[in-house]
Amino acid sequence: MSVRKTSIITLTAVLTIFVIMLGTQTGDTGEAASDSRTGLRIMFYNVENLFDCIDDPLTGDNEFTPEGQMHWTEKRFRAKLNNLYRVIVAAGGWKPPELIAFAEIENRFVLDQLVSETPLLKYSYEIIHKDSPDQRGIDVALIYRPGHLDKISEKFFCIDYADEAIPKTRDILYCAFRVNLKDTIHVFVNHWPSRSGGQLSSEKNRLYVASVLKSKTDSLFRVDERTKIIIVGDFNDQPDNKSLLKALQAKFIENHTEPGNLFNLSSCSTKKGGCGTHKYKGNWSILDQVIVSGGLLHKDGVFILPDAYKIFNPPFLLEPDDKYLGSKPYRTYSGFKYNGGYSDHLPVYADLKFSP
């Protein structure tokens, strides 16, 4: 290869990264994903079917194989990994988030590939994952950077419906971390049952999962009402739906920060028109949320500000919505057609800070 051609390729790569980073400058509040941030950034991302290319006979992943309906190949899988790497770095503002929770991860292998076969390797992320009984074989998981967070314990709460006819769903991932040498945070990662069949007919499934999560947070509050809890996930409901507002009792932030209660930071965004994390038939909704306990809203040790929730929506994660106007997430697939994008959801994040 000639020196001139090599130089052009190198310059193109640099310009591509620069353009991506320019696209990180605004979220739903217009604030930058700054590289000068302090504290810890917690990110959640439903990555839209991060599957490997191998057929697992125990799950319904057949369509995500080279011979399946999606014609999912090794080349497409590697492109997806590189896309996710770009989003993660951009969302951190040149410094990737210290903790990233995921939905729609097939297995540990795809996470291993993400953290070891992309430039994320240099950040030494550790993985927390367990295969769940979901029929499609998709799970929740998280990765974190040791030294910034030190893991104390982890558990996976299986959702056991009384009615065995209801399809199995994803576990709730729980992990406790020590941060800032002295504080403990309790993190729950969720991907609640979908609205398949309609919101109302499927609502009972999400209400049940909400009740399971509520029992776990109540147990922590009984030990200490100031317990610092962070709940993230794709809830397939909005902050004002019954599952979150009534069953989980995740209150709206309106000058209320009492210990022993949960507060939905994402509820601030419901009052802003034209924003969301997922778009369906022309309508944006906030399915991907961050909920915290009252103990985190007080500036005592590690804390979080009421307006910390951000939807990460730079231009490179969006594409024109020709049917319904405006824009929509630039997804990997549109139906069975390969689109080459990132995900049908936008990532969200919130920053933990440390009091002096």
C-alpha cells in the first residue's frame, strides 16, 4: 500500500472519530457528555439483539444465524460491537462510563467480545452476567471498572409467574458496590416483559415484575431507610404507568426526597415534548429509565442530583423518520432488513457525585 493511501486511511479514521465525538455534545437537556466530569457515570443501554452467530439449541435464537431470517453474520456481529464501542466512548465524553448496564445481551461471550475485542480492552471492564430463562435467550448484564467500583455481592432474581403459561422473562440483576471507599450503592438492572399483544393485556406481567423488585428494595429499606439504590432498565412502560408509579411506587421528582422511598429521575423528561428513548408508530416514549432512592438525593457521601437523568441522543444515533417525520433511533434492523445502525433504543445515563 502506498504511503499516500495509508495517510488518507489514517486521516479518515481520525476524522470519523472526531465527527462521532462532535455528535456527543447534546443530550435531551443540551448538555455535553463532558470529559471533565467528576464522580461516576452510570449508563443503561438496550442494545437491540446483541447475538452471536451460533445457534443455541436451548433458545429461540435461530433467526440470528447466517442461515436465519436476519442473515446474521460474523461481519455484522463485529460491526455491531464496534458501533456499541463508539456509543459507549461517546456517552462518556472520551472517558467511558464506570458502570454500563445492558438489555438484550445473548450471553457472556458477546460481552467478552465487546470488552476484549474492541478498544474498550484498555479500560479493563469486569462482567456480571447470567443466562436467564427468557425464551429468546436475551439477558440483562452489566460491566464495570474495578477501582472505581468494588463489587461486594451479586444476585439474579428469577421471575416465577404463578401461571406457567406466561412466557419466561429476564431475571433482575442485583449488585452491591463499594464506591468512594466508604459508600455502598445497590444497583438493580431490569428488562421488563414487552407490550406484545397490547399494553393493557400484557400489563399484568409488568405489574408482577414490579412487585418482585419492590419486595427487594423494601428489604433494603427495612435495614436502613437511607440505603442508596439505583434502578435502571427498559421497563416497557413509561414513568406514569401503573407498574412504575403504583406497583413499584417510584414517585415523580417534585421537591420530594424522603429516605425510604423511590424516585423516578426520568419523570422530569416526561414534561418535555418530542423526546424519548424509543419511538413506535411516530410516538416517542421513555421506556429506559433511572430510578433512585431518597438516600441518594441528599449530599451525604455519594449522591445524585434530581436532574441527573440524560437521554443520549447525538445525531449519529438518529436517522430520518420518513413515515412519521422527525427522527428515530438508527437501529440495526428495520424488520428483517439490515440497517447497519446501533439500536432501536437510545442510551440513558446519570452521574453520581461525591460530597466534600
